[in-house]
Amino acid sequence: FLKGKKVRNLVKKPLMTTVYSLSRYGLQQSVEGWVREFGISVTLEQTQYLGGRAKEAIDSTVKGATKAMNWIKEVTAIITDRKMDVELLMPNGFYLVSSYRQPKSLQIRTKVLGDVYYTRFMERKEKGRIIRKKSINASVPNIVHALDASILFDFLEHYPASKPISTVHDSIQFRGADADIVYEGIRDSFVNIFAPNLLLDFKEQLEKQHGITLPDLPDLGTID
């Protein structure tokens, strides 16, 4: 079945979204999308098998990221079970609050020219019941996004003021002539943000906030 297929595309999307807490369902959807590209009819059992093999390959290759992700989710579960949100100070001073609480549903009844209209919206409650599963699954991507923002902020702080530049989400627009400056600057900022042991810093912050002892950190690997 796999012979002659671009298997790289099978694992590309799951690999990129693994650190965003890719769920089993999300992995299954990705595999099914890849299969549909070839117009091949397969059973649920076959796609589940492919998804399982893809996950095994990712976990055995991206070991450090998987261990770090699992540790963050484990810690988040401990914090949420204490009815608290995960709050962390990022390396450049940004403050992350990862909060997912049950919203309150409100309905508005409006009468216009004899007709009655009903509109329902959700009101976010800061002290509502914590949505445990969502809080755990969202913890890793929230931290990743916060660190992305820290890198970009650090980069812009050191970027020459005389050079025009603009940002959109996680992209940068600049002049082609300044490509070398951007190339070096982004890498310098990456090193600035990740030089400290961030997981250790996060662990110490949360332990101090909640007066508890959290699970040991995963072992650090090497650049190689």
C-alpha cells in the first residue's frame, strides 16, 4: 500500500503539531486526509494502524520534545486539580495565564416590529469551573506561543531602529537587503530566550506559587 507513496507527507503534519498536544483524533484526521489524496478506500482499522505507526516514529525521533510536553501536561493536571490556572512569567517579562473555565450561557430576547429574536452568547467567567481536559491539552501550545512571542519581542528590541520592519502574527516583513541582519538577529534571540533551563524556571515558579513539589524534570539531552 505504501509503495510509491510520499510517506513524508504522512508524518509531516502530525510531526509539526505534536508539540501542540496533537490528540489521537487529530492524528486520525491527518492520516485520513493523507490517504484521501490517493483516492484509496481504506478501513478504519488500517488508518488507525498508520496513525499508530506514525506516532511511534515521532515519539522515537522527537524524544526531548515529547518528554517536555508530557511533563508540562502532567504539571498542568496537578495545578488544575487544585482549582487553579497555570500562570508563568516568560523570559522577557510577558505573563502567561493559561485559563479555561466554564463560561456562562446568556440569552437575550429582543422584540423588533412585532417579531421576537433570541440571541445566545457565552460570557467568560474568571472564577468559573475549570475545564480540566481543555486546560491540559492547551497548556503546551500556550507556552509555545508565549515563547514564540518572547523570541520575536527580543528580536525587535535589538533590531536597528533605522531599518523598516513589520510583523504579522509570527511572520516578519522586511527589505530583502536586510535579510542577513534578520537571519542573525532571529538566531541570536532564540539563543537568548532558550539559553536558561526554562522548564526548571517554570517548575520553580509554580512550586513557589502553590507551595507544592512538582514531578522531576525530564533529563536534558544534547544538541547532538
